[in-house]
Amino acid sequence: MAATLGVTPAQLALAWPLHQDEHVVAIPGSRTPAPIEENLAAADLTLRPDTLARVQEALSAFEVAGGTLL
């Protein structure tokens, strides 16, 4: 899916939660400077509603566990 958008899987993985809610914060990790630049570029991605729906559909196959801090 990321390749069809012209982005890396990591960029898509970071951009998707940023499109969920203004209070969502993605926390990427990296060991070298190159991934940091890649991660920063993810914040500038605009995902269209059809793309968000495709990601949500793909994720619906998994059970998500977690909670909120608020």
C-alpha cells in the first residue's frame, strides 16, 4: 500500500495515526539520522479518505488492545 502512495511503509505507519485525531502522537524510534529524516517527512503526508479507509480495512483483521491516557 505504501509503495502505491510513493512512501515508505514506515512513513505510512506514522502518517496513519496522525490522521486519526489531533491528540494522537506517533512516537517513532531510530538509531541513525537517515530514518529520522524519513520519519519527519511522514508528518507532511496527507492521506485521502479512501486511503485511510483502505488502511482501516487492512487493520481490521487484527485485534487492537490498549487505552488512552485521558
